[in-house]
Amino acid sequence: MKSNEKSTEFYDRLREQLQLDTEWPSPYMFKFIVPASIEKIAEIEAVFNGTNAEISTRDSSKGTYTSVSIKVTMESPDAVIEKYLEVSKVEGVISL
């Protein structure tokens, strides 16, 4: 199976689960891990500009990675997936 097919399946399952479990609009917590770099963190933060998101970061114990948590009110499961897809363009990012 190609990785594109895997990600399509993943996002389809996520969309279905979010539709069943959550009433929209709703607060949603995004969590990402990125290599410790001000530029990478800024790229992720830029995706959420203008959304009134609460963004917090925490460095790993060795300082090589940074955890980025973003709490923001989202309008729909599709809006959540759109943000994940935008952030996935940041090199080295891991979505949790």
C-alpha cells in the first residue's frame, strides 16, 4: 500500500471518528513534535495565525526536539484535517 493511500485512509477514519464523537464547532488539541528549531516552530504557528489558538511548546530533555501543543476551536472535522495537512508540509514534523 502506498503512503498516500495510508494517509487517505487515516484521515477518512479520523473524519468519521470526529463526526461521531464531537459536536462542532468544538475545541481541539493538536500535538506535534518537531526538531528543535525556532524556524520549524514558527512554521507551525503560522498555520494557526488568526485562529486565537493557545500555543505552548516544551523542549525534550536533550533539547533536540520540541513538543508543540495547540488548543483551538475548530468548525468541523474537515477543518481539523485541513490543519493537519498544512502542518504536514513542515519538514521533520510528527503529528500525534
